[in-house]
Amino acid sequence: MKQKTTTLIYWTGVILTCLWFGASGFFEITGNQIVWGITQQLGYPPHFIYILGIAKLSGIAVLLVPGKLLRLKEWVFAGVFFDILFAFGSKIAVLGLAAATDAIIAFIMVSVTYIMFRKLYRVEITPRTTEAVFS
């Protein structure tokens, strides 16, 4: 795959992820009745909903910074995956499989975006010396 194609897929995925999780985060911190109703129906307490909204908005801000904060972006992707997995599990347990289809779509979208991120920003790991220094 060419660099240009990888970049296009990556930024498309980042923008879609930011729209999806940005809207969700915004609705969580502003107390949107639909989002809060579903989240509370899944058994999550109100303080958790606010924290989740702030985390999502902070994460998308990091994702939108081009070419920097790469380690932090790894953490953002991890957080997004955890959010998706917990949403999937909660929805299956409480609401059934049909309610969890959005989590499946989000997982596929974010997975493709993360794969493109790793292709664009390859990290070469150089071995460190393993000598211990004792005084």
C-alpha cells in the first residue's frame, strides 16, 4: 500500500473516530438525556459518565495533532478500544446483541485506523545494554 493511501485511510479513520467519540463525549458532559439514559440503564454511575466524556474529548484532541504525541496516541487508541469493549460487553449483558452493533462497527473502524497509524509511524526498537551497574 502506498504512503498516500495509508495516510488517507488513517486521517479518514481519525476524523470519523473523532466525530463519533467527540459527539459521545460532548453528550456525556452536557447531560444529554438519551446518552445518559442508555449509560445509566447499563448500570454506570453519573460521575463515571462525566469522567468518560472528558477522557473522550481529551483523547480526540490528542488524535488531531498531526505527527506528534505518538506515545500518547497509543494510549488514546488503547482507551478507545477499552471503551468499545466495555460498551460491547455492557450492551450485550443488559440490552442484547442488537444494541451492540454500534460497538462492532466502532471496533472495526478504530482497528483499521490503528493499523494505518502503525504503518505510518513505525518505531524501531533498539536493544539497550543489559549490564547492571552496582555501586
